[in-house]
Amino acid sequence: KLCGYLNKLGIKGPIKTWKSRWFFYDENKCRLLYYRTTQDINPLGSIDLSSASFDCKMENGEGVFEIRTPSRTFTLKAISKQAMMYWLQQLQMRRWEFCNSQSRFPVGSSQLVNEPLAGKTSSKNSVFVFIFIDVVDKEDFLPLVKTPTEAVGLKAASLPAPQTSTALQNISLKHPWTEIQNTVYNICGSKQLWGSNSNVFSFDEFQEHPENVDEEQEAEVEAGCAVKEGTLEDGRVGPRLNWIRKAWWMNSGFPGSEELSREKNSVDKVSVLQQQILTLTEEVKSQKELVKLLHKALEAAQQEKRVSSMYLTAAEDKDRLELVRHKVRQIADLTSRLEALEQEKKELEQILTLRDTHIRELKEHVQLLMEKNHAKQEVIMTLTEQMARELSDPLQEANTITVETLYKQQEEIEHLKDDIDAYKTQNQFLNSEIHQVSRLWTSVAENEKALLMKCACLQARNCQMESKYLTVLRKLQEAVPGLPNSHAELVKNLIQEALQWDVKEEAEEGFNLNPVSEYDEYGFMTVPDYEIEDWKLLAKIQALEIKSNKLRSQEIVEKPLRDRWNSLGELSPCAELKSLIRSGIPVEHRQRVWRWLVSRHCSPVPGHYQRLLEQSRSTEHPACRQIELDLPRTLTNNKHFSSPTSQLIPKLRRVLLAFSWHNPAIGYCQGLNRLAAVALLVLEDEESAFWCLVYIVENLMPADYYSDTLITSQVDQRVFKDFLSEKLPRLTAHFEQYRIDVSLITFNWFLVAFVDSLVSDILLQVWDAFLYEGTKVIFRYALAIFKYNEEEILRIHDSVEIYQYLRFFTRMITDGRKLMNIAFNDLNPFPMKLLRNRRSMHREELEAELCELEQIKAAYVKERAEQGP
């Protein structure tokens, strides 16, 4: 028998749910009946398969297929893909047999076999079960799907029904009386079956057709009359036929009768009975839900009854009249709704007529398609037989290859083997060539590196020789007054020739590792253009010395230091970072490190700089005039500031004006222009340069360093003299002997942090350490500069010559590495606590002196006032 559980998609408005149903195929009418459980006696509905089509789409999900009838589409779902294919194949075969048969029964000669009902049947009530024996044509062009016994067939009836999430979900709310009838029969039907022939309910009353039923309900009533012999004249199902159907289900599938008696194992019997108890418990739950629905209907009827009672019990005619009017309004509303429904009914009838016409056309089209399908099946069968015959004898195909073809293939194989051997030999030769070329390339690279180092050494020596040559010329220049005129003219010509020699053009004539350009990375002139000829010669000597030192330290010092900076990750204060900063920050890392140093101690306020610029544009600051005077005098040896039209001049103006409004106590002090200019050269962004200037003035330098009195700057000069006498006593004694006041030279060093005093490479190296460690670095480098030139100063024994030498001797420092070692190694220890104590002591002394001077000044003014004109 074709029967089993399937999930049916129920649609109620926008709600779609899957409901488990027991499906049974009726061969007499080609209908697929479906029940809620295997124990039900009345079907919930049926599907007419005679004019139906089948479809399964992969996007719907595994096991989902559709049965499309002219009236509606049924969506079903099997437990697996195999079960779905079995159902589709069997339904298609049964429909095909039914449509091709000329009589009521299929060509396969379904037989009716009468068997007495086993079990508790009495001789008085003999019950017969209809068993359909189908003879299926085995020669179908599609291979038959193996029957899934766990989901299809009579054995599936003994298995538990698929469970739903709630008890009410599987109940059909469209057929409440059918549900009640089936449930009551499932609970006590067996007693009624064996005890008497009467039913619990009046089936005749239940099976009467209502006047207004939908198409599905009519189909369900028709499905209840599947067997012609059990159908009454008025279309109702007799009670005896219902009991016969139930008895057949109990004998064939349900585990309560014959199937249970066949169990040999008592444990299996207990499990089957427990499953039956669970099924009945679910039935009771579902019936409770149905009773709740009936209670709601009963409450609505009682409400209507109360309204009628109110009308009857009304004491006055006015109240009754109001009730009657209310009823009249309801009747009018219902009448209008009825007219609208009748109009809609007419429209639906017209649509139904059109659909019937369309259905007839579709049937004709389906008939044509079926004929075409039949023809295609015959063609497929023919091709299948032909393919089977061709594949049955594989030796025949192999024999078609001639001896000549085999010979050609063997010959081609031999040629390919020869080619492979040739390619292998060629590959070995090329590998040896590549190995030789690699060795040559490695050797050439090593030789090139050695030559480059040798060239660098030669260039360094050449620069030293040129520097010594210029030094000799300078000495000769000093001795020109004592030389003959011819010799003096020769010396003068040699000096002019040396000054006109362009380092850059000379470097381009030959091979040079580091060609000396006119300007460095930040725009500073490598050879400053001094007006005094003697100073020009010194600048030339200094440029050659600096180039020589760079060439010598390129491979030994600069490259390892650059590798250490490249391997440095996130910046954080530590001893390694301090050591790297003291050695000098490479150009490519300097801007990032300076930004980090400024933001670490001075948090920039967003929008503050723009507000200061707006204020400077709207209101003129008192220091604006002095700023305009100092702008042309800022870094005259730098190409970015050498001309009034230079790009950085407007930026420098805005930075200084913004600072004057930011710090009204200082406003503007000469020297701040140089600090801001160096910050602009490195940081490039004017707002970053502004915050760097704020960091230097307000965080690094002591208070009142740039005030009107410059009191802290004067204190630092006294502290520096103390350190100079302690660290360099011979030089201090020499200065005292010739009455040299070093503060005339060093005051500007401290005020602008050596700007315009040291060459650019050494200056930026000093600033790297100054921004990280503070003003102590200025003391260290100031002492280191005197230590670097101590012997030269001690050889001068004239105060005027000493002052002249101190004016430019910082420009003669060419070895920044040596100066750094003196500052941070030779001058140790240099504790910050000692510096603070010295500053405090000298500040008290200076303030006392200033107070005394103020008193003397006041006394003098008073005395002049008393004397009168």
C-alpha cells in the first residue's frame, strides 16, 4: 500500500506551519487521502491526482515537493530526499496507470480480496477488509527508488508520529467535529467496536454537507467516501464502513491489534504500549485545546442570549425601542455586507468560469505534453539500450586501434623521451652557468663595497689635504706684509682661486660617494658666504673638515646607528633611547621623535592655535613691530629665511604672533624668532612649531628666562662661570689673567640654544638632547666647546685676539662625535641637583644686588631732586 507520514504546509492568513498528516492513496478514485493520525476513521481531506502535476524545487529545501491541482497547490515534505523521490515516483506511476486505464480499476488488475478480520470478531459481525494488490509494470525507463520502510508503507503505521512543537499546532481547526469524532473513537472506539454496532456520535448527522463549505471541505467529504460499496445515496458515509476502515487500520498498521500480537519480545510490547500512551496523551491535550475553542463559541452565544433577555426584561418601551433600533442598525449593516458579499460572489463566479476555461486549455496542453513525454521516454529507452549494447563489449572498441596507430604512438613516446633527456642536460648546464654567475656577482659586489670604502677613505684624505692647503694659505695670508710683492701677489691669487673653487662642480667631474651640495637637508649653507675674506677661507676649511669626518664615520658609526633607529619600535623613555638621542637622531626619524617629545610634556589643545591667529588678525599686538624687524635677521644662512619672499617667513610671523598672545607675560623676546625658525625647519607644520616653542619656553627653560629683566638668564651665566672654573681651571685662570668676560660670548648661546653659533649638523644634534633632557644639555655643550678648543685659546696671549677668536671659534668645530663624547663623558659627573642649588644661590645674590641698585638709583634720583635745577 502507498501510505505514510508526510508534513503538509498549512496556510492560515500570513501564518504558515507544517502539520504532520497520514497519507493514503485510494486506487479506485486516484485520490490521496490524508488523516491526522493512523487511528482516525474520517479523512481531513483529499487530493485529486487524476489532473494533478508534480514538482520539486531544490530551493524549497530537502524533501519538499508540490502537488498542483486545478483548485489549489499542496506543499508536502518528506523526511528525506529518498522518501520524497519514492513518493513522487509512486504517485506518478499510479496516476499514469489510472489515466491510461479504460475501466475504473488500473490495467494492473487491482483485485479485491476478502479476509475475515483477525482478533475479536464474532460470527455475527463479520468484517471484511479491502486489500489492493497492484501489479506494477516493472519495465519503466526510470530506475525504481528503494522503498524507505521507515517512512512509507504499513510498517510505518506502527512507528510514532512525528512530533510537533505544540499540541494545538497539529490540529485541523477547519474540521472541529471530525477531530472530536476521531479523538473519541481513538479513546473508546475499540470498546464500541467489539461491544456493539452503534457509534459514539451520530455519524450521519456529522457527515451532512453544510450549505456554505469551501472547496477543501467538499473534497474532504468526498474523500470520506472513497469506496463505492460503503457510500450511501445521499453522499454520507455509513457507520459500518467507518468501522470497517478502522478495523483495517488496526489490523494492518496500528500496534494495538495483530501487530502487537506478533511481538515476541515482552520489552518491545511494553515500548509499543508506552508509545501508544504518549500518543493518546497528546490527543487528550489537543482535544482540551479544541474544547477551549468551543467554550469561546458558547460564550458568544450566551452573550447574544443576554442581549435578547435584556430586550424581554426591559420595563419601558423606550428601552425596548432603543434595543430594537440597535438591532435594526445591525440588520442594515449585515444586509449591506451581504449585498457586498453577493456582488463579490458574482465576480468570483465569473472568475471561476474564466479559470475553468483556462483549466480546460491547460489540460489539453498537458495532454500534448504527456504525449511528447511519452515519445521522449521511448527515445530515451532506445538510446539507453543502444548505449548498453556499446558498453557490453569493451574489447570490441579496443580492437579498433590498428597496429599502425600503436606504432606511431610508440614512436612519439620515444621522441618525447629523447626531448626529456635533452632538456635535463640543458637544465644541468644552465644551473652550472647560474652558479658561476652568482659567484661572480658576489665577488663583484664585495669588490665594489671594498672600492667604495677605499674611495671614501681617499676622499676623506683628499679633503684633509685640501683643508691643510687652505690652512697654509691662511698662514701665508697672515704673513703677507713681510713677503716680497711678487710672493704676496702669488699668495693672493692662490687664495682667490681656492675661494672660487666650487665643491659641487668638482665633485660632479669625478666619482664621489657623498657629493657636497650648496645646502644641507634643512636648507643651511654648507659654506657660509661671509663678507670678510679671512672668514671665507675659514668657512671653506670647515666645510672640507666636516665632509672628511662624515666620510670617515659613514660605515663605522652612522650606518650602525641608523640600523638601531630603524629597529626601534614604539617610543618610550628608557636608557637606550637616551643614548640614541645623545648620539643624534637621523634625518628621517627626527620629525617623529620631536613631535613625541613635545606632546609628551605639552599636550596641544585642539583649536587653540587657530583662535590665537584670529585674535592676532583682529587686534595688533604691541610686539608686532619688533617681530617684523627681527624676521629679516632670522637664520640668514638658511635658504628658507634668507629672502623676505621665502615660504617660511609668513609661517614664522604667525607662530611668533600666536605665542605673544598665548603668553602675555613674555609677549615677544629677541631670540624667540630663532627658536621658532629651527622648530619650523624640522617639524614643517606651523602649529607643531608653535607648540614646540611653548614647550621650550614654558617647560624646558626656567621661569623668567625671557622676561624683561632676563634675570634667570643672568643667573645661568654666573652658574656657568662656576662650572667652568671647576671643570676647566686652566682656561678660567687664562681668562682671568686677560680679564675676559665669557658671558659676553655665552649669553647668546643659552638664550637661543646655540642657534647661529654651531654648524647645522652639530646644532641639531645638540637640540635632540636638549629637547629630551632639558637645559642641563646647554651647560654640558657650552663647557665641551671650551674644552674642544682649550689648547688653541691658551696659545693666545692678547685679550683682543682672544675676543676675536671667541667670536667664530664655534664655527671651527667640525667633529660632532668628539664634541658629544666630551659633553657626556669627559665632564661627568654633572648632577641636576647641583645645578638647581647653584641657580637658587646665585638668584638670591642677584636679586639682592638688583635691590641694592634700585636703592642707590632711588637715592640718586632723590638727591638730584633736592639739589634742584
